[in-house]
Amino acid sequence: MCVVTGACGFLGERLVRLLLEEGKLSEIHLLDKHVRGDTVVSVFEGDIRDSELLRRACKGASLVFHTASLIDVTGKLDYSELHGVNVKGTQLLLASGDVRPEECGVLHLHQVEVAGPKTNRDPIINGDKNTPYTCSIKIPYCRTKKEAERVTLQAQGEVFQNGGWLATCTLRPMYIYGGG
């Protein structure tokens, strides 16, 4: 069984469609603030910041696709709202692992902008994940996504009271846009 947060958004909706077409999962839980239409999967409507909702939606999940976020590239939304959804919501999702099986994976999708522009603009040649990289992120939305990514990666290997543990991964796809 897997969970898709942000299941009715542009990316989440397409991911759910692909999971259904693949036909290998016995159950899919969808979590989104605004649910549209009818579906044959379990639907959990609510806010990513609701820890009890997250516990119910994630119970028994061996994999969570975390695509939910509050997007604002114009700078018009309050930073505390962005932080609440993008960072606190991610923290609550990661903490809900005590209701999952012994091993659970969380795949957190961000966007390429969490890397931000390199501060000194020097090129990186033959770099790897350990290469130092300082950046300056000015857009509040991107700052919250960067912090959510950090929280997700720090949770890697976390052991829960039920003896289960968490495997985390973050992806930074290029710009995603369209109707959703």
C-alpha cells in the first residue's frame, strides 16, 4: 500500500494515474486538501498539517510519495503559512512513521530551485553529493522547500517506537507547470 500526498495537484494526479495503470498495488491512499471526482482508491481529505489525518492515511503504508506543498513564486503569501504547510507538514508526515510497517520509504518531490543559485557563481567540476555548495535563496517558497528537503534527508534511518525505520529520498525535478 502507498500514500500520495498532494494527490489532486498537477504532479500527484498524474502519479496516481500511473500507479493505477501499473496495477501492482493492492491499495492507494490519496491525501489532499481539495478532492475532486470519484475514485476507487481510499481518499483522505484534509490538511497536511493535521497529524491525526496523516496517521490514518499512512497507517500500513510501505511507501509515501510526498508531493503536497503550498506554492507561491510571487511572494504574496505569508511566510508562516508557507512554512506551516511545506516544512511543518513534512515534519508531521515523517513523524507518522510509527503506524507504518517495519520499513517505510518517503519520496519527497521538490523542485530544482531548492538548490538556488551558487553564491559565488564558480563552476562545479566533477562534484558529488559531498561537494560544498553555498547558495542564496531569495524566494520564500523556495526557502521553505529547501528546509523541508533538509528535514526529509535528516530523517533518513530514523527508528520508530514500533521498531520500524524510515528510508528517505528527495527528488528535484525541473520546473513543473500546467493545469492542476
